[in-house]
Amino acid sequence: MLTVDFSRFPLAVGDRVLDLGCGAGRHAFECYRRGAQVVALDRNGEEIREVAKWFAAMKEAGEAPAGATATAMEGDALALPFPDDSFDVVIISEVMEHIPDDKGVLAEMVRVLRPGGRIAVTVPRYGPEKVCWALSDAYHEVEGGHIRIYRADELLGKMREAGLRPYGSHHAHALHSPYWWLKCAFGVDNDQALPVRAYHKLLVWDIMKKPLATRLAERALNPIVGKSFVAYATKPHAPREDRA
């Protein structure tokens, strides 16, 4: 299940991609399949080891084209172990809402992104996220949990302050908002509640089968209750100095 829409965020074969805070690796895997040179970075060593195993399995199965590369590594988003201008593309999906110093993370992403490069940022959307917080303290008052809720204009403003030039945005995963509302209402750790189990089955069926009816429904509902806000931006080229 991808949050970044690659029809709006085109990826070229050979692009150097950083998936920052990659988690289970869903965007990193898609970039690898598309022929990119991918680095998947996360502070969670256990998840990174799993991502590395999946990269190896994908290579063995021939899922990535010749020339594509994939590396999984532990790292700190506030002190990225890469030189300036290292990547053509940076993706950070559902991460910034966890990090106190979000401006510091943006600054690091801008530093390692080459001029003219592209960045995709996704965060939980304000409205659906406010419902979750209202229904359950346990949803966000946990170690490593969500510490803020972004309004779209706030996130875009911080991206501009960091030196990025936003060029597009949209909402995603409308069908997932009710699932999280149910989780919050019945207990975030209570997966056995009948409404939660039933809705989870629906989501799994939708992800596996991709039926037209639910695709159309989600497309229509995304502007209203999409769970995620997705923003795309470029890093401008530095202005040329006037020649004497």
C-alpha cells in the first residue's frame, strides 16, 4: 500500500533515492522495482534487518531491473551519514509527526538532496488525526508515538522555510480512516473487537484484490477523509552569481 503517488512523483531508472524512516520498506521496495539506486534508512534495527532480507529476496527473484541497487541501514534522521547533494529523490512517509525537531529533519533532507531533486513528504491528515486523538489517548501518548498534528498549510510552510519549492499535494487512504477510528474507539491494542476485525478483513481484501468499486470510492472520499496528506516539492538550483 503506497502513500506516495508515483504518477505525480515520477522516478527515473538510476535515480538515487533515500527512503528516510523507511519502516517496513514499502516505498523503498517500489523504488527498487522501478530501477532506482535505493537507500532505506531507519533508526529501528529490527525493521532494517527485515528490509534487507526483502531486498535480497527481491534480487533473487529478479523483481528489480539490471542496474538497480538497494541498501538497508540504520541511521539518525537528524544526522544523516551522507555528503551534501547525495540523492536525486528523498521520501519521508509518516515519520515527521513522530520527531520533535521536524525542522532539523527537513534541513538534513534538503542538505542531502541535490539541487533540482525531488522530495515527497507524507503525514497524517489533520481532520482524521484529530478524531483519533479525541477517541483515544493511547493512540498518541506512547513512546515514539505521534507528537503533533499538521495542518496542510503548516507543513507546506515549513517545507518552504527549509528551502523547498512545493509543487503539488493530495490526500490518500480514505478507507483507512474509519479503521483507525474503530481502533481508537475499541482500544488501539484490541484487535479482537468484531467491528475492528471485520473492517480489517475489508482492507486486506481491498489491498489484495484492488476492486474497481473500492478504488473509485476511495478516490471520491480522499479529499474528504483521506488519512494521509502528501506533499511534493523540489530543491531549487542556487541562483547564479552575476558575472563581472
